[in-house]
Amino acid sequence: MSERILHQAQAWGFLCQRDGLGNWLIYPKKRTERWQLSQAQAGERWLLVVGGVPQMNMTTEEVLVFLECRLR
């Protein structure tokens, strides 16, 4: 499932990279936005972090909807 999210995020122009533990991170296209998505250890859930503060765990579908909304 992570591959689906990463493929779509990259296609939409979001920055995707791995952290020191090998988990994926997705960053906004606009540098002024202060959120990131962090892949959970299990790989199926993602953590939304805003301004350095964890906000919520998201499913694959929730992440895709979130990213699509960030395009607008």
C-alpha cells in the first residue's frame, strides 16, 4: 500500500524521502506549509505531523484524500 501512496504523491509533485530508520516521509510542495506525513512502523498507517506536533494516524485512503486536497 505504501507504494501506491508514494507513486501518487510523487506524481502530484510532493517530496518523498526516507528517514534514518528507512520509513517514508512525504513533504508538501510549498515550503511555507508546515506538515509532513510519516510512514508508521507497520507501513500501512501514516502519521500526519503539523508544525512538529503529531496530529493523527491516517489510512491509505485518508492519506490520498489529504494529498489530493493539498493540490488545490
